Amino acid sequence: MEWKEGHAKSITFIVTKDCQLVCKYCYLVGKNISERMSFETAKQAIDYILSNKDLYSESSVIWDFIGGEPFLEIDLIDKICDYIKIQLYEKQHHWFNSYRFSFSTNGINYHEEKVQNFIRKNHNHLSIGITIDGTQTKHDLNRIYKSGKGSYDDVARNIPLWLQQFPHGGTKVTISSPDIPYIKESVLHLYSLGIKEVNINCVFEDVWQENDDLLFEEQLIQLADVIIDSEYYKEYACSFFTEFIGKPMDKVRENQNWCGAGMMLAVDAAGMFYPCTRFVQYSLRNKKTAIIGNVHEGINQNLLRPYLTLNRCTQSLQECIECEVASGCAWCQGENYDAAETNTIYQRATAICKMHKARVRTNNYYWNKLYRKLELEGQRENFEKKETSVIC
């Protein structure tokens, strides 16, 4: 579940573009060892943000740290977080005591003393997700070291410690064409490790092969059967199965942008501001970076304004707008820009269309089967009340 119902301001520090891994599906195509944020750059960004309260009226904030692998720069991060806390207090800022430090890590150096000291120091304000892709076969298919060696063992050893510290922690699983056959067993494997929330998504890039959607559907049907027949649904979650997708689009209530590009803010090692990290050069294959300001001059509102006008209708084909299963069909704003025929942010990439439709078919199968089971057992009403309370 999103913190503060998703209404917190998200500010991202790209502390390094280095990583121990070279994941095959990674959208960060320009990772390197040279671009590392300095404390002075981070300090300038923080000073600008906290001195412009009128630009950031949200009642809460998420300070997000990414790389590459953010924990490679744990000393820098620790210093940045200390500075943030001091400034929030000294400025009597409305974010004081309503903030979170957020990390998505590959988990390789999670156990190291400096990382653990940081966690103990900030635990009440931390959100940390470790990325593990499933079984060793699936994980090591993509998440490899520069030598080609798989990283599963080095990540899996830290899962018990992570779950001890963050019992409700969820992981993020990425699906690309080669690893479709491992979806079912991978989700079940993550459950067996004690991970109760599996957030799983298909890559947005155009990597899909003929019949991938049918293989995908087959895997999800098998997964649905096991989750329902073995009653995993009582304690475990998989984001592929949700009741709130696969319906025609409500052109009023659902005509918003899918992601927070423009509403969030990212800053890189050079002190440049971006509408999100996917517009930084190391995230782009085909286009030039899209900068909206810097730590010295602040945000250029004229450069930011186009992102604030984005919604579903301004960037979708009519076919997408009128699609009978449009709701829940996701996109990445940065991928839209990178894949567009021109330098526009208003052309929606549709590479996952068939994958979304396959997901909708299996999602319908899942909920029909689950509710039939619950009705036979006289439990449907209690289950629906529980689901509503979780959503609220």
C-alpha cells in the first residue's frame, strides 16, 4: 500500500550511476562508475526545496535514493539524511516528522555494517524493498554480475534479515520475454521465503515476441489456480490480480496520468532537475535528456508545465481510449518519450497492449474462481469487507 495514500511529494536523489549488476532488462542503459553525487550538490537541492514551501504544499514527503545501487553510497546517504532531518527541524518545516527515506536495493550489501547502522538509526522513517526475481533460475537469468555470474545467492542470504526488520516488506519482480515460463514458480518461491507482497510487472519496452501473451496467460492461470486452491490469497498478495482493472475507461474519473512525472522531482550528480528519473540521460536509449531546472536556478516552470498537462486522453490513441479493458493498462512516461517518433511526451507507447489484455483475461478467471469458492463456503461477504478495509 502506498504511504500517505500516494499523496506525499516524491523527491529522488540519483546518488550514483554505478551498480554491481548488469541486469539484462534494466532500463538504465548508461550506468557508469564516474557519476557520483557530492554532498554539496545534495545540500543545494535540499536547501532549494525546503526554502520554497509554496512549491511543495504536500503534507508529507518521500526522500527517495536510487542508483545504480544506492547502498554503494551509504556514507553519502547517511550524511544527506542527517542534513535533511536537521533542516526540517531548524526550519520548523511542515514535513518534520512526516517524511520517509525510501530505497529499492538489489540487496547484495544489505548485511554490511554501515548499511545496518543506517537502518537502525532511521528505522521508523524507512521504506526498503529488496529486488529478488523469484527462483534462482529466473533471478540468475537476468540479474547478473558484470562477470556473468548470477546474483541469487548473494541476495537470498539477506532476505531473512530484511524481513525481520521489515516484516511487511514487498519485493518487485520484473517480467521480460525470456523469463515468462518461470512466473508461477517464482511467485510461489517468493511466498515460501516469507515475502507476502509480490509486486510484479512487465517491462514497458518493446521486447515482446510472438505468442508471449499466450504463454503469459498460461502462467498466470496456473498461478491463479495454486493461489486459490492452496488459499494463499488469505495471507499473500500478487499485484497481477486485482479487481480494479480490465473495464472501459471512465473518461472523467480515470483521465489522469498513470505515473507522477512532473509531480515528482529527481536530481542527479550534476545538480540538474528532472520530472522523473526516466528522463535522465542514463535512462534513455534514443532521446536527449529532459531537464527542467537545476540546484542553482531552481525549477523552470515553463519547462515543467507540459508534464502537468499530461493525462490519459492527451497522449493515447483513440483505440486505447475506447478499449473495453482500458482501466489498469499502465505506461511509463519516460518510455513514452524515448519510444516516440518525435521529441514529444504526448505519444503513448503501446508495446504491452497484448500483455495487458492477457492479464485482464487471467484476472477475470482469478476473481470468478475465487468468488465461486467463497460463495460455496459462505465466506464471500466477509472477504469483500476485508478487501474494502485494506483498500481504504
